[in-house]
Amino acid sequence: MTLIDTLQTSFKTVVSYRIRSLLIILAMALGVAAVVILTAIGDGARNYVINQFSSIGTNLLVVLPGRAETSGSFLGAVLGQTPRDLTLKDAQLIGRLPYVRRYAPLNVGEAELSAANRLREVTVLGSNANLIPIRHMKLAQGSFMAPGTENNAQIVLGAKIAREFFPHTQAIGQRVRLGDSRFLVSGVLTAQGETMGFNTDEIVIIPIDFAQTLFNTTSLFRILIEAKNHSDIEPAKRAILATLKQSHDGEEDTTVITQDAILATFDKILQALTLAVAGIAAISLIVAGILVMNVMLIAINQRTAEIGLLKAIGATSGDIRRLFFAEAVWLSLVGAVLGFLLGQFGSLLLRLTFPQLPAWAPAWASVAGILVALATGVLASLFPANRAARLDAVKALGKK
Amino acid sequence: MIRLTDINRIFQMGDQAVHALNHIDLRIASGEYVSVMGPSGSGKSTLLNIIGLLDKPDSGRYELDDRLITDLSEDELAQIRREKIGFVFQSFHLIPRLTAAENIELPLILSGMPPEQRQIRVNDALQAFELQQRAHHRPAELSGGQRQRVAIARATIMQPSVILADEPTGNLDHQIGAEVMLLLEALHHRGTTLIVVTHDRELGARAHRQIGMRDGRILTDQDNDTH
Ligand SMILES: Nc1ncnc2c1ncn2[C@@H]1O[C@H](COP(=O)(O)OP(=O)(O)OP(=O)(O)O)[C@@H](O)[C@H]1O
Ligand SMILES: [Mg+2]
């Protein structure tokens, strides 16, 4: 029996047992589709987080007061005590380091903003002119701490705040009151929406000196630093730590987090998550494989007399093994391809429904899904096909 | 030429041994027309299965066309079945999901014949057995006589030298059975060896040689002198 005839004959069999075949194909297809869609979601989430995190800056380092209990764990630093404050002087020292392109000291607080008969609580960032480029924010209009105006009482409004307070008039040049002080609106931020849970549309930015007066403090909340190049991140980190140690009388009481390290951690966690999800989906493929085996065994039982007849008219054991094997391969193959298409279609629907989520199944997942489906189908059919091939012809013929 | 020498076939049923074929010696020349009769359980089907290479004797020699069958491999046996032997069964054994034409085509597919040649042979067979109108019908849509004609067409499509028919008319009424017998006898007239197992004395008497079996032994073996 030729290979083509084997494939054709088994394909015809698959087609004639329509319902049975559809059910197996569906089981296979759903398994593969689950792998494709779930990894698309997983990888989409990973890319989403990474894009968001990348968008808050480039080659970014953040200095925070306090020492991580165990090195590398920034959580400890965030939650830990603050033995010694970061100061503007520290920030200026860091600014002079060779690997540092620019730095922005940062204070954050809440204050009441009032103007044009409106009043609301806003988040206030105090910093210098570098904050806007370092944090990848953009000014839609105006400027912030333009050269020569550094000491003026100026304020930049988030896009939403500007719209709320000055819906019909130009915001720039307007006077507003923040806490007890008066500021002149010098700029308006471009709307960005939320990134990493922080909405720059609803903040205001004032010069760091005014912020420290407003919040009555001399210490800094953070220092943001942009390294010159990607390769400068690690040397910059070491230099910053050394500088701060010196300025803090030899105490290592600050922590430097790099955007890169956090990004890598996120990447690792989310990749592991995607893999785990793919693994769980793959279990459904194993279930589909068991289904194939079960259905093939039932088929052999139902077609025992037919197997006997084939032997009587001269089929070899090999012919019969290959016929049943090919039948299972068809079922798995059609199921796998259908599942792949279904998965791609599902991912497309996801992307259309959630445009922020880049739900593209990674190529490895699609390939692995199809291969696992084929492998389980093929493996699951080996035993039944062998069993069919070994049937005793006379006994098989006698069965009705 | 079929030559069986001291053939034994024993089935073990629990702790009881059934001697289905008991020291059988039998020679059937090419082109003979033989009927095998005997009570139920006398070993007729077992004899036919061994001649048709579907079953193997527990002891004894079997030569087919001067070739010793007893130590051939499974695949060699399959090839001989494919090329030299045609089976016709009482219950037709057609594959229900295939059409009449496809059922007839099966042995050709197994032999690896290219599709164009298969088509020609199948069309010839359909014509020879007056099945053209039924070519694309499935067995369920055929009458008993038509089904057995399809089965005979399938058994003869490879132009075997031996036709083995195990109660070919057992599921047919008398008249249709007679027609089927005429078809089988026509094959014999063209030189094919024909061995028919039957319970029907009248049909059995049409054969030129009649073998009577009982308890796994050949009791009678007579030539019909009318021929
Ligand atoms: N696979 C088997 N296992 C056990 N015993 C068997 C088997 N096949 C046949 N036999 C026994 O061998 C004996 C001969 O059986 P066989 O089928 O050859 O009889 P038969 O002459 O064809 O009978 P019938 O006219 O009823 O078809 C019977 O006693 C039967 O029970
Ligand atoms: Mg019988």
C-alpha cells in the first residue's frame, strides 16, 4: 500500500466518522488554541508592563534614602527606616559625576490648588527643569524653569488640571494659589494618561525650593538620574553609592535602584508566568491525546471485523498499523492547525477589544502548541495502531 | 495446486482441547471445483482459513503451488493472500462506509496499483457483475444479492488462482443464492480453483468433487461422475 493511498484512505475514514472526528479535532483545537491565546495574553501583559516601565525614562536610576536590609531587595529599602535624609547637596554632588547625563531631585506632596473660583487637592512634584525630560514627560505649551527664570514662582499644570481650571482660557500666564503661595502658570503638560499607576495628567510641578518651603522640609524624597548610556548604568550606580557614602560620613544609608534591574525582574517574572500558563494549557493537549487514544481504541473495537477483512484481502500488519496511525495523525494535524488559527483569531479579538494589550502569541508558543498536539496524538495512537495490527485475522473476521 | 499433509489444528478452550482439524491430508489440483460439507463444528471454516493462509496449522505441511507455506513470514503470507487468494464470506464483509466501487477497489489499493489502472479494473469488474448502476451506493443501500456480487467482485479483482467461499449463499434466499453460485462457477470455468463450504446438499452436489467432514476429519471425498 503506497503512502499516498494510506493517507487518502485514512483521510476518507476520518471524514466518514464525522461527529467522532469533529469532537476529537475540537478537543485538540481547543488545547492548541488555549496555548496560543493564554501565551498571547501572558506575553502581551509582559510587553505591556515593559513598555510602560520603559516609557517612564531611559537609563534611569533612582536614589532613595535608607539602606536595603539585604542587598538587591529594593522592597526593604522602600519600607525601611530613613536613617539620614537625602539633600539637595547630595543631588548636586551626583550631578557632577562623569556617568550622569542629568539629574532631578524630587519632592512629592499634596496641596490645595485654587484659581478662578475653583479649588482642589493636587499632587505636587517639586524638582528642577530636568524632571520633565528624565521622566519622559512633555510640555504641550510653555516652559519650566527656563534659563534665567529658575527662581521665579512658576508652576506646570497636568493636562487635566489645566483643562479643569481653565476650560475656556489660556492657562499660561494665569495666577494660581498653591497652599499659601502664589504661582504663575509657566507650562502645561501633554496628556499622557496613566503609566505604572501614576497619572501625570493630574499633577502640578513647581521648582524644588518652593516645594521644600511648601512642605516645610529640607530633605528629598528621591533623586532621579539619567545615565549617559546603557553601559554607564552600573558604573553610575557604584559612583553614586560611593559619593553618597562619603557625603554621609561613611554611612551606607542610601539605596540606588536601576530601571534596568527592575525591568529585568519584571521580564523574568512575567516570562515565567507565561510559561506556566502555557504549561497548564498544554495539559489540555495531553487530555486531548488521551481522548485520541480512547477513540482509536473504540474505533478498533468497532472495526475489528473490518481489520480481519483487510487481512483476508492481503493487508500486511504494517498496512493496518499505518492506516490507524495515519487516521490519528490526520485528527491531530487538523486539530492542531485549526487550534492555531482559532488561537490567532482569539488573539486578534483580544487585541481589538483591549488595544493597550499587545496580545501576540510568541512564535515558540504556537510552534510548541502544534508540536505537542501532534506528538500527543501520534504517541497516543501508537498503542491502538499496534493493537489493530496484531489482531488475529480469523478471530477478527468472526466478530460482528 | 494445494497440498495439505497431516495438518492439525487444535484450539484450547479452557482446559479442553478442540481438535478442529485432525490429521488432514488433502490435495486439490489447480482449476478444481470442490465443495466442503459437514455438520456444524466439523472444521470446514478452519480448513478454509488454513488454505487461505488466514490461520496457521499447529503441525503438518502446507504447500501452495509447490511453495512450502509453513515457514513464510507474515508479510509474505499477506502478499500471497493478496495475489493468489480471494475470499467470499457468508456475511459479505463489506466496509459499510465505502461505496460498492470503493469496496471492490480495496485489494488493488493494498497491492499498490496506481489509481488510473485501478479505475479501469474496477469499472470492468462493475460491468462484469452488473453493478454499474450501484457503483456509488453503500452496502446498506444494496440488496443481499448485490452485496455478495460486490464481495465476489472484490475477491476476484486481483485475478486470484483460488477462490475460497465460506457459505456464500448462507444469507441469501434460494434463488439469489443460485445466481451467486452461477457467478462463482463462471469463475471456475475460466480456470480458477473454487472451494465452497456449504450446508446445502443441492448446491454442494454441483461441485465436481465433494468433501465430507466430521469432527475435524475428512470422511468422504468423492468425484462427481456427471462431469
Ligand atoms: N478461535 C477458536 N477458538 C476455539 N475454538 C474454535 C475456534 N475456532 C473454531 N473453534 C472450534 O473448532 C471447531 C471447528 O470449527 P469450524 O468453525 O471450523 O467449524 P465449521 O465446520 O465451520 O462449523 P459451522 O458449519 O458452524 O461454520 C469447532 O468445534 C469450533 O468450536
Ligand atoms: Mg464455518
